[in-house]
Amino acid sequence: MTNSKKSSNNLSKSSELYAIAETSGKQFWFEVNRYYDIDRLNANEKDKITLEKVLLIKDKNSITIGKPYVKDAKIEVEVISHKRDKKIIVYKMRPKKKTRRKMGHRQELTRVMVKSISIGKSVSKSSSKKETVKKETNPKSEKSTN
């Protein structure tokens, strides 16, 4: 009996902090220091990416649920590699028509490692500033060709 209690405690210790986030049209359960295969991202290897569509965050003693997203929540991930999934066979056939089509498909994936899960009140300042575009109001000089 004591062995089962220890294993259940170890399970709860390892999953004290997790988040459920939406990326590439799917929802994933993210934990720190684990890697995940998600649909191909337009990023280079070793790039850091921030996922901001966080639906739920669980801490040691609280659960935060978003409506639909948790405000000021971020998941920092690092791109490890790009790879392709195993091949699946797509076979279409119309019975009694002698129509058959066999195709293969390999999904493009990106393997990412979760570095941190955070929720904070501070808003990070973005480097993009609004630039005002000034229009020139000089009247066009009319040249007469006489």
C-alpha cells in the first residue's frame, strides 16, 4: 500500500505546473522541460517562440481558466528540430466503378521544448512603435509650356 501512495505522490509532484494552450488549430497539454511535436512552425532551430493562446494554467495551489484565453499568460518554447511524421496511406475506392486512388501523406512537424510557463500582470513592451506618416502639403508647381 505504501508503494502505491509514493507513486501517486510522485505523479502529482511532477505535474504541479502545466498549461493547456492552443496552437496550429489544436489544443496541447504543456509541461515544463518536455518536448512536443506540433504542426510545422515558420521558425529556425534554436529560436524561442511565445505561445499566448493559453486556455488554462494550473499552479501548485490554483487553477486559472481563461474566457477564452488567460490574460497575460505565456508559454516560452524553443524549436529543437523540424521533422516529418510517419507515412499514412490514403486509399479511396468507388465500388463497382473500377476507380481506385492510393496516396501517401507525411505531416510536416516541429519539435519544441517547453522552457517556461508564466502568468504575469506586467505587459511586455513591444518594440514596434506607431510611426506617424507625414504627408507633404506642398502644392504642385505648374509649369506652362508656351
